Amino acid sequence: MTDKMAETDFYYPLLFVTPAFDDEVVDCPPFHLARRKWDTSTFDLATLATKHKLHLPYQAMDVFLSRCNLELRISGKLSLAEANEAFQTLRVALYSSGVSPFLSPFVATYSINDYSGINSRDSETLRSKMYPGMEVGLTSDAGKVEAWPFELSFQCIVVPGALSITGAHFAEASTKAAVWERLLVRFPQLKAIVDAAGAAPMLISRGQSLLHIWSALEALFPTVSTEVSFRIALYIAQLTSEGGDRLARYERVRTAYNIRSKVAHGARASVTVDEWSQAWGILMDSLNALSRREHLPSERELLSEILK
């Protein structure tokens, strides 16, 4: 669905990540992060398949929801395409706020918490036997659920110690997402960086994922064609500098870039978890620097900063 429509809500189940906040929902409009309250039975999903509008097999939804504890609602968008763009922006903002990579397999027009139990609620006989609290809610007569595939995969490189999302994480990321929306309007070329940052963890080969990370970083400096490792390390060190040791940062980035070059040229068959994490950290530092600056500096601007 890409045509314009009335403003609506779109719901994204999030795989692997877990809630680390006390409330049922964290609201940072247009984003809303909710705990999953109920189990969703195969019969519920079969009801969606027969009485509603699914653009993916309900059996696939069943498998994916087994790894879902959180759901993101995006409000006020006029199309699925607009909602998907907002999702990608928020996800990169969450990553740069310290949250592990995660997946969202599909998008729906109703919450998991709405359609869980719908099979029993559709039946007067079964409704009275439902778990307390579930008997009130969406029925097939009251509304129609529509769902579309989004990321139909379990393949994702996660950071085990960063799978919890706190209210502070979500609030910080929501603020960053607003900054990124403005940046993308002013600097459309940043869309390639956002897309690459979102896609890199989905490449289960750490070597290929690392190359994808560096494709995002190299896209920040499109005119660099000579002395590449030196100049990219220099520019990233300056871009991400906050008064720290720029020489140490430069050396760290250059070492990481040399690993990238060995992988790209076939001298390295694989990379370690630490090597992947180092490249991921450099990308997150760069995204945070762009958000902090609210500007994409050119190589000349960065060089001018260095020579002040």
C-alpha cells in the first residue's frame, strides 16, 4: 500500500529486544513503544487470514511473534511508505543510542494486543472463557486488520548486552529521529547511510556486514579517492571529535579501515566479533556526530576545523 490515505497508525512488532521500562507504553509522538500483553494463538492468526486482509502467510506471523516482546506504533502517517521511512529513521536513532540491532518482520494496522484473542472474541461461547482482560477488544465485525511483510527474516547480528530498551533510550532516539528527518531533507545523500546502517546487521556474515558498515562510512566522504585510509580516518576523527584525543581516535579508525580493506581484497576470510563491533561503534559515533552537529560537513569543512 503506497497510495495516500487518511492518517492512520502502523504497528511494527520488534524481535529480540525486550522492555526495560515500568509503564505499558512509552509515548514520544509520533512514536509509541508498547509491551506485548498477550499471547497470540494460531487460531487468532488463522482468523486474520480468513476474515481480514493479510499480505503474508499467517503461519509466518505465528513463527515471528514467538520472538516478540515489544511493539512500535507510528502515528499520523498518510501511507505505509511514509511509516516505513519513519521506522528506519527511528531504528537508526535507537542503534546510535545504544540499542542492539533488531528486526521487524511485518507491519499491521492494529496492535498485537488488539488482535490477540480475536478468534475467541468472535464467538459468544468462547468469549466467556477467555483470560480476564482479553474478553474486551477487537472483533472481526468491529474492524479489519491489514498486514504487510517488512523484514521476513530471523537473521540479525545482535549485541547481547544491549537488547533492553529503556524509556530513556526511546526518548533519546525519538529526539534524534526528529533531527534525522530534518537532516535527510537538507542532505538527501544521507538516506544511503541510514539504509546501510539499517541493513548491515541483517547480513549474517560478519565480513559482509562489516563491508556494508564501511560502505555507509565511506558514503560520508564521496570525493575521497586517494590516500583513502589516511583521509577517511582523519575526517572521521575530526567529525566525531568532542574534545577528546583525536590522534587516538584517528589511529583506531585507521586500524579498523585496514581490516575492512583486507576483507574486501580477500586477505581476510572472516572478522571477529570485536572487529565487527569496532566498525559498528565507529558508524554509531559518526551518526551521533551528525545528529549533534545537525549538519553534514564536507571534507573541506572538516579540514578547515583541523587546521584552525
